[in-house]
Amino acid sequence: MNLRFHSASSHPGGRPFPLGAQPDAEGCNFAVYSPFASGMTLCLFDAEGRETDKLPMTERSGNVWHIRVDGIRPGQAYGFRAEGAFDPPKQLYFNPAKLLLDPYAQALSRPAEFHPSMSTLVRGSAHDACPEDSASAMPKGLVVDHSDFDWEGDQLLHTPWNQTIVYETHVRGISKQHPDVPPEHQGTYLGMAHPAVILHLQQLGVTAVQLLPIQSFMPEPRLTDMALTNYWGYNPINWFAPDPRYATRDAVNEFKTLVRTLHQAGIEVIMDVVYNHTAESDAKGCTLNLLGLNAEQSYRFTHDGTRFINDTGCGNTVNVHQTATLKLIMDSLRFWVETYHIDGFRFDLAVTLGREQRHFSPYSAFFKVLAQDPLLSRVKLIAEPWDIGPSGYQLGQFPDHWYECNDRYRDIVRAFWRGDEGLLPDFCTRLMGSRDLLQKGVRDFSSSLNYITYHDGYTLEDLVSYEQRHNELNGEDNQDGHGHNLSANHGIEGPTDDPDILALRQRQKRNLLATLMLSQGAVHMLGGDELGRTQQGNNNAYCQDNPISWYDWDSTDDSLVAFVQRLVRIRQSSSLFHDLVFNPEDLADGPAHSDAVHWFNADGEIMRIEDWHNPQCRTVGVLLSPAVEELSSGLASCGEYFLWLINASDEAASFRLPDTDVDAWPVLLDTGHDGEESTLPAAESHYELLPRSLCLLGCFRPDVPAAQSSG
């Protein structure tokens, strides 16, 4: 290669910033942070992966090694070799036999797969460095020029949270079996960007997709040994490069195409990001990048320095308390927003990111830096509010502008509809935004991200079809996955032809979806639930890159799709389902109540203390409307009002309608009758609900302004 690495005269040796590879018209600047290395080498590779040049990085500015090389072009493959001491008890893991992927690499030459040459230690040793050269096995970083993509004027959408419906999906899973997607695009970024997939999302009414991790990752070695893979992608090796597994040729521009296409359809893109651990695992794992460059500041160690702290269950814990590591994460987040127009992030095991010396704090540097950043403070931020470290459960403790995955909502709603007793007050509190758990202001919005199903658990179909997990194909003797699923099979485990069981399962799915869509807070739904997608009882399909995880578009439940579409239209038609605020006194003495929220028992009377405390009570009605002084004389003149009747018992229930001045109640949906619409005759004073069903009565008049808030 015709290269010159004595840089341009204005910058001898290149610049220490920005970190990573920065190309220009004449060449490229390379910079890497490694404070304890004694030497650094830039290694260049040709298109076949052969090492062509080893360029000593003799220039050092503080803790940054840098070099400028003329003649470098976009697409150039590269990596680093770091020299220094190998002394694990002192958190030093330098080994020039290991080719290190640039932590700031913006593209990878190929997907990462484990090879024994990547091992940190000699097999069976606690201190001896593995001498095998890893260059042939390691993916290389690629120099990237981002100026050649036409965004066509695209910008972030900034959809308000109170209008947001999040749809969680996997890039491969959603399109891998779609019959309208060309075979060469199935399971890729371009496959998800196909018009047929986009049209489904638009017609469903979702406003944001939450993508399972697309940052470059590597399956765990034990999965590779079992001929399985990490399908979900929660094992990162790089926080800047979209994973090439989902590309036909060019992951960078193909992922940009997906984002641009979704934005053109009015759909935001939220990335599920994993900054709490990496694929390097512990000392018995791999040397891929951070371990071989700066282990001491990248990971958390015990006080004696001999063991990796494992607050994540994945072998290591990223040390966000260290400035260099915090900068790496913030640079990554800013990069995705600036370069890929990402609208928000869901942070896996987010408690880890808020740990200072050891314990979680909502005032940690991580949260403060995000809050003051002029770019990142404006995007959507979602916390998975736990890890497995000390005091690892922190639901409700994140800063005000964060939304939090509310597992209490999931569990209470599941158990209530399953028929568990004594849950009515808790269930109704979840419907009103879980303000007992997320106390972020006296009259504030609810920052609860409500969900019934998530990627890590049952699909909706399986939630009503299985009582026991069926994870045998995962190779862990069915011991993996959550054992407390609050599910029910309603008579038979798994598939059945029994019409009564099938009818009840369909009704339960409609109940759960309706509860989710009509609750205060934001909505998260698991992609494929609207299709009736099953994982055959597997509630931990993280290693199943096969039809167990892929959407089966040929078996779509059209009636359920239509039901979800109607639910979304109803929710989006009125602020009463997502924008209620309450005074402090409204939150005392039971579920939230106000002049806009009235709770009724089956006799049409205001709920009494004894009703709330009756453990056998599983029926309730709630009337939502703009604030009115008297229901008997002011409700009918409101632009909108809704009466939500709920019966989770095994018996039919006859609800007496509350006394109001409304003449006739339109039936917007009834889960006991396939979710159909109708009108309750004016003369009727009762509404009959089937066992395990709900209905929504009410009126929304487009010609009358809807209430903006109440309380």
C-alpha cells in the first residue's frame, strides 16, 4: 500500500481527537484511549483480512495514542495491538497477540463470532496470557464516510409521550418470514424497511418501534459450543457500529435507510442499548477491545482487584463511574442521534448506569450529563429499572423525564385477569398510571411505561396458553427463563381444538390488550402479539434464531389485528386515556379519583371502602370525563365521556349503569363479543358482561373539543 504515516505538517502525528477513525480527503486520523499501555500499533488489513501494515503509534497526548495516515480511504479495515503488562490482579490485560477492535469503530468487516484465539487466559490458568494471535478471527473496524447518504431532509420526529405507542420488535424476526419481502432482504434492515412491513405498522397505529439491540455484538462462547446463538443481541462488542448480521452488504447505509423509511411513515425509532456489560465477560472470557486497552477504568472490580463485579449476570459490569467510560457511552449515544437520527433509547439494566462508587443514585453523573446535553435531553429515555446488584430494584427512582418499564403493572394486570383474588385496588391503581410507584411531581404526568408482554417472557398468545415454561430447546434443562409468569392455559397446556378454551383465550387476549391501551401512562406492546405469535411456550427465546422467534405472517389473526387497530384509534382519540393529572388528595385513600374519574361497583354506586377491601371482588366500573360538578346534569354536554366496565370473575356480571344525564351509551368495544361495536338502547339500565370480559361505553364527538387534562 502507498501510505505515509508522518502526518500533514500542521498536525504531526495526527490529533488526539476525535477518538476512533476520522477520514478526510487525504487520509485518516486514528486515535485510541489507553492510559496504561506502554506502546500501541495500528494494524491495517486488506479486503481478504490479510494484515498489510503495522504502524507504530508513536505520538501520545495524555492518555490518547494517535497517528495520521495519508492514502487511507473509506472501507479500510483496521485494528490495534496494545503493549504493556499482563497482570490480572492489577487489572492489566495487555497482550499484543490480541488484535483489538476500536471501541469507536463505526462499522465492522463482518459479524463477530467467538474463536478460542480470542481467549484472555490460557485454558485452565488464572494468570497466564493466551499467546495465540487473534487477528484472523477478529472482525476489523472499517473507516466510514457518512457524507454519501441522502437523508432527504429527515429529522427526529419528537412525538409527544402522551401520543406514543411503542412496538418492540427484532429486525430479523419481523421480516424473516414475510411473504412480500424479497428473499434476499428477509431478516435484514432493508427487509424491515419493506413497504409491506411499514404498512402493517402504520395501519396498526404504532408511533414508535423499539428495536432489540442492533449495536454490534458477539454470541457467548457456550452458545456457540451448543450450535445456538444470541438472537436478541444483548452481548455488545462495540457501541458505534450497526451489526452487519442484518445487512445485505452495507450495514451503515442500510440501517440509515430503515430509520429514514420509518420516519417517512411517521414512526420513531428507539434503540434498545446495552451499556451495562460487554461480551468480554470476566477474566475467563475474551480480549476484544476494552479489556486489552483499559480494563481498570472500563469495568468494576472487587476492592482487592482480583474479581470482576457482576451486577448484570453477564460476567462483568461496565464502570460508568469512570470519566473515560462515561465519555465513551455519551459519545456513543450522541453519535446515534446525530448520525442515525435515533429518536430515543431503552437502557438495558439501567440501574447499572446510575451506580456511582457502588450504589445507585438518581443524581449520578450519568443522569446529570444526559439531562444537560442539548441533544440527548430531548430524545426519549426509557429505563429498565433494575439489575442484580445491591439494591438493584429501583422502579420509580429515575429522574423526572425518564419513563420506566413498569413490571408491577405487568404482574398485577396479568394476575387480575387470571382471576387472582384481592387485587382490585392495586389493579385500578395501575390503570391510573401507578402514581404510587412513580411519584415524579404532585400534578405530573405518569411516567409509567405499561406493558403486558416483553421480549424476555411469554408472547401474549403463550401467556394465555401455557402455565409452565417450555424452554427445552435452549439447552439448559428447562431451568432458564422466569418461573413466575402469572399465566394460565385455561384448561389444556398448549395447542388445543377445544372451542370453549379457544374462545376464552381469545377473550383474555382482548382483555389484556384493552387494559394496556386504555391505561394511563405510555404503551409498550410486544411486536407480533397482534398477529397471535407463539414461541411454543418458550419464555426465554434469546438463543432461538429460527421460526420460534420469527413472525409467522401466514398465520395472522386478522380479527385480533383489527381489534388492536380499534383500540389504538380509541386511545389516540382522547386525552382521557393518557393525559390525566391529579391533585395529592386525589391519590389518597385508594385508586386515583377526581372530578374526572369516578369508580362504581356493579350496582352502579360509588365504590365503598368495603368494596375495595373485598378480596372476592373482581368487578368494577370507571367513568372518565372532563371534570363536571354533577354527573346527573353535566355529563351529556361534555365532548367526550367513557364508561369502562370490567369483570374478571368466572361468572357473568350485570352492571347497573350509573345515574347520569346520558340517554344512550354507544358500545365502543366488548371483549366478550369479539370486541364488536353496538349501541345500548336508551331504555336499558344494565349492561350484561360475560365472564372474564370488559366493555367500553362512551361518546367522542369530533365537533366538540376534547378535554386536555382533568384534576
